Amino acid sequence: MNGKIVVVGLGFGDETGLSLGTLRLLKDKKKIWLRTAKHPVVNWLEQEGIPFSSFDSVYEEFADFPSVYREIASRLLALASGEEIVYAVPGHPMVAERTVQLLLDQGKRKGIEIDIRGGSGSFLDPAFARLQIDPVEGFVLLDGTGLTAEQLNPRSHVLIAQVYDRFVASDVKLTLMEVYPDEYEVTIATALGIEGMEEMVTLPLFELDRVEDFTDLTSVYVPPVKEEKALYRRFEYLVEVIRHLRSPEGCPWDRKQTHQSLRPYLLEEAYEFLEAVNQEDADAMADELGDVLLQVMLHAQIASEEGTFNVYDVIGRLNDKMIRRHPHVFGEQHAETAEDVKVNWEKIKAKEKEGHQEKSVMDRVSKHLPALMMAFEQQKQAAKVGFDWEKKEEVLEKVQEELKELHQARTAAEQEEELGDLLFVIVNLSRFLGVDPELALLNACRKFERRFRHIENQAALHNQRLEDLTLEKMDEWWNEAKQKEKHR
């Protein structure tokens, strides 16, 4: 090592809270650097004639805290080259002190020894006392300058440090509102344990950034939620709900379900979501996606009970697959267009299957798909190995050929077979047109329903029963509905 940085903590209060070891170190007249001179101990340092420098000017040079911390760590490592210096931070060096983590990460590579001497207690000591937090109930300490919703646990005491100003407070508020109700009460705590400076204000979450008095010593405390409804947005809570539904104390219907019995519901819920998409109904889409997720959760819970896998295995495999199949995002490859992505995806899938003996290309197609989707997937797989028409005109000729054979069919069995062939080749035509046959047929069904409802409405307006109408009258109203659609 060609240099050394001794890191000490100044505690949360004035010099009376400093440990004997820290006092001696500060009085040794070594080169002392403070992360910030905005600390109660600084007055004592000046009175004792202890020279020091601070990095307060760095805060003015950069627009964000991560850049500030990186710059301070970089300067400290340069200053310590070939000598020993003391770096003093507020609180405890290992509690919410990003610069110390950066020094530990980079010091060894640069040949600088980082000697952590601890401190005189962190701001957590008075925080636990003043805010009446028992950490054994569950406690999370987070950094307000880099807070994310994923870090929050509403069942625990949450203390968010480094809420320096209203800008940070605003970001903290918006993040908290992703998890907690807008009116949820939080406490702004400043200079806890420091006589004459301590302040605590409890207010609704939505008012968090309307307060002016934020300082370097400000934290935000969020107590554990007590109302179950506040947990409804948490994935872990959903896992517990599904587990309870399947338990002996749960729902008889949910308990009796199996992978086999649930199969039709997954398809049903998926189609209902597609209908919501077609209607462009955002609320319905959210509801229907929840129903799709319910099916995933039930299958995962059944598997968990059988000891085969659980929902976290499902999530883990999905993340692994997404990262593995997107090397242009998470790796070194490049993909400029959606077509490039598709080509890469297929190459990766093929590589993943290396070593797995495939008896037939058709094995790639699920046997449980609805017939229309199965036909589409079978044709796609066949086309990948070259078994395909070259242009859509050839497919149209095949449609005419199959239609002629249907006309010539005499028996019911022949008609069923030829109709199947006609439907199959029409699915092939949809592929050449770049149209999803399932969505095309769904749209046709919806169109039929709209026009037929118009006939029903007209019959009601004329006090007529559908059964008493002539086909000509129904056609008239049908065409009327068509014209209305054209003029929308």
C-alpha cells in the first residue's frame, strides 16, 4: 500500500458524543478532511484549533448526489497517495455513507488502505428513541437520493435518510405514493438528539414536499401500515392470498382445482383481456390482466404444494430467459430493427435446444392450442424449414381449389374434411397477408354482433319480433348498420 485513509464517524450530535478514540485521532493534527462542515462537531474543532478541510464546495459543482460522492471519493484517493489522511463523516461510517462504500470498492485497486475506525454512534440511536422504533419488528434504512418503490416494505418501519431539500423530498414523496395511500401519515425528523436543533413534524404524505425546513440532518420516517388494504398492491401479499385460498381454511372451489381443471379458464381470461384491448378500455384491461395473473398464481401455488416449482421459480426463469434472449440490451450484441431482434431470438432459441432430440418440427407446436392458433403455428414451423409457398397468389389459387373440392363433396364426412382443408389454407393466406387469423376472426365476430344488435334494436323500435321479420327486412337493417359504420 502507498497510502492510507482512516475513516471515522462524528456521530449525530456535538463533541460530547465523540468516543475517546475519535477525540484522540482528531487531536493528532493529521490532515483531516470532512465530507461536510455542516455538523455540530465543527464548532468544537474550530475552538480547539484543529485544522480541517471539507468537501462542501463539491456539492456546488455537480447537479446530483451520486456525482458528488464519486468526486469526493476520487479526490480522497488522490490526496492519500503516499501518505495518511483522516476522513470524518457525519454519523457512523458504515451507515448511509455512500462515499465510504466507494472508497472500500476502489481503495485496494489504487493501493490505498481504507481503515474504518467506526464512530460515536449513528443517527439511528436517537431515531429509534425519538420515533419509538423497535427494529426487531422490521426496520429498513434507505437513501432518499436513490429511493425506488421496490426497496419499500410497508410492513416494516422505514427510515429514509439524506432528504436534504424539497427536490429530494418531492422524489421521495412520489416514490412513497406508489406504495402508500396519499393521506398516509409520515414524519419529517431533523437533527434528532441534537439539543436545540431537533424538530419532528407529522403530516400526510401528499404534503411532504410542501415543508421548507429540510437540512443535511433531515430524514423521513414511515411507520408500518396497519390496514390490510394498504398491502393490496404488494406482490408478496397476493402470494399469501392465493396460498390462503388453497389452504384448509380457504375456498372449497380453489382447493379442488388442478392444473388440468384450470386449463379452460386461462384461455377464457386471455380472450377477455383481448376484448378489453379491442374496446380500448384501460380499466377493463387492468381487471382482465388481474384475472390472467390469478390463473398464473393458482398454477404456481398448486405446483408449490406438489413440490415441483413455485411462483418465484417462474419469475426467476422468466428473468433468466429475457436477459439471455436480449443480448442486444443486456449484452454486447446489436439489433437495429425489430426484424433483427426476431432473427437473434430464433438463433438463441435454436442454440438453447441443442442437445435435445427433436422427433418432429411439429413437436414445437402445443397440442392444446385452439384449432385456429394450432394451424397458424404449424404452418409457421413448416415454413421455417422451407415447406411453404413463395407468394400469396399461389395461396389464393389453393383457396379456390379447396373451395371447388368443397362444392364437389357429397357425404357429410367429405364435406367436413374439405371444409377443414379450406379453413386451413385460409389460415395460411392470413400468414402471407401478415394478419393474425385469431384476431381477424374475433374482429369479424364483433362486427357481426354489432350489426345483429342493430337489427334487434330496429325490431324493438318498430314493436316487431325477430321471428316475424322477413329476411329482406333483416338484410335492409343489416346494410343500414354497415353504412353507419362506414361513416364513423
